[in-house]
Amino acid sequence: MPIVFIALVLGALLGVVRARKRGGNGFDQAQYAAVHAIVFGLAGLFITIFILRAA
């Protein structure tokens, strides 16, 4: 399960960095962070399921 949490945090950080590079304000950074966290979290969830099923 820690893969999901790590993916969420990394996704949020990546989203903030990408929004800052594009010159976004705080709301843009929050939106990018949320979307990236959701996408990375889902990817982490699928990876976790795959690992648990393969073992």
C-alpha cells in the first residue's frame, strides 16, 4: 500500500512544479497537484494490485 501514497505525493509535487513552470497562480498549482496526484495514485494502485496478484 505504500506505493499508492508515494505515488500520490510524487504526483502532487510534479503537478505543482509543472504549474509553476507555466506561470500558474496558487489555484492553478492546486489544480495541477490534484490532477497529477489522482493520476499517479491510480497508477500506483494498479501497480500494487499487479504486484499482489503476481506474488
